[in-house]
Amino acid sequence: MRTLIRQESYKLMKQRSTQIFLIGLFLFQLLVVFCSKKYPKFLSDKDAFLNNYMAIILITFFIIAICSTVITKERQFGTLRSLLYRKFSYIQIITSKIITLLTFTILLFVGNSLISLVFKFVFANKLELTHKIWKAWLLTNLNNFLTLLFLMSLVVLLGTLLNSSNLALMIGIIGYFVINVFNQMLLALIAKFDWLKWNPLNMMNLGEQIQSHGFHQMTQLSLTQISIGYAIYIAIFIILAIYSFCKKSV
């Protein structure tokens, strides 16, 4: 398993798309810094910092992209067969990919947060980091991470069901927009139909509810209920993804 994880990590970091993304993310954040300085009425230093200089936008798209294609590419290019010839099991292969994706996402969030702090002290040193701002910044990062983690589990499942990496990528990106739009409509429907509160999309609001305690009036779930539901649905998605991957012919 360790060999597979090291191999997957090496492949991910050596991909040209990953290297371009990391450079592009840094430049994008610098652009946001410039906008916050040039147009403070449009984007203040505080708002830019609290949102990690809008890095979550690019991070979300990139993570969805690699999650949706991590399995389909193996099938398309025949590398999955070579792994099986090396006596690795289906479960070991997909588990190593999931662990690699999770580790990469965590490191990406931590690294990006550190860069955002550096940008804050270099470009927005007049912004005082009060306890309130620190708390808001940490909760915003937690909210973004929990939401993305839920999407990752769903997109990985989707990736095991499709054979085309391009199709998986397209559905993953479109699905992200659909989920976000539908989630807002869903919150309105939950107020009318109580049973809808147990659907998986509502659990994706865990980070938002942690960040804003009053949000439970929208989800109709306590923090304990939505936390348990969140964990259960992620586990279901991952188990289904592993089952689908193992049962699908190479």
C-alpha cells in the first residue's frame, strides 16, 4: 500500500497540469491582491484575506478535475492493467488513490493558507489580525475544506462509473454548478418539506453551519445531526466507489 501511495503521489506531483495549476494559483492570488489594492471598494483587504485571496475557486475546479479523471485515465491509458499485473488488488489501487487525493488536498489547503498569511503581512500589513478576524478566517477555511471534501467523495464515485475521462471531467464541473444552484433551492424546500433535510446535499452545508450557528434554521438539523449525516454520506460514497471500481471489468 505504501508503495502505491508513494507512486500515486509522485505521479500527481509530476503531472504537468499539477505544476501549471500550482504556479497559476500563486499568480491568481497575486492578481487578487492587486485588485484589492486597486479597487478597495470592490474587494477590501479584509475580505480578500478571509477568502484566502479567492484561491478556493481554482482549488475547487482543480480537485474536481483530478478526482473525476483519476480512475478513468487509468482505464483509458491501460496503466490500471499494469498495476494489476504487479499483484496489487483493486481495493489497494483505489484506496491508494483516495488517500493520495485526500493528502494532496489537505497539504494544498495548509500551504495555501500559509501563503495567504504571507500575502497579508506583505501586502495588507495595516489589517489588524484581531481575534474576530482570526476566527472568521479559520472557520472560512474549514467551511471550504469540508464542502470540497464532500464533493470529492461524490466525484470519485462518479469517476468509477464512467469510462471516459473527458466525460467524467465535464460532468464533474457541470455537476458542481448544478449542486450549488440546487442547494440554494433545496434550503427553501426544506422549510416546507421537513423530510428533505436528510438528503445528502443538505449535509454539504456542515461547514456553513459550523461557521454560522444560526444556519441550523436553514438546514433544520442540529450540529450533531448534520455532522453524523455528513460522515455517513461520505462513507457511503467511498464504499460505493470502491465497490464500483472492484466490480467493473478492466
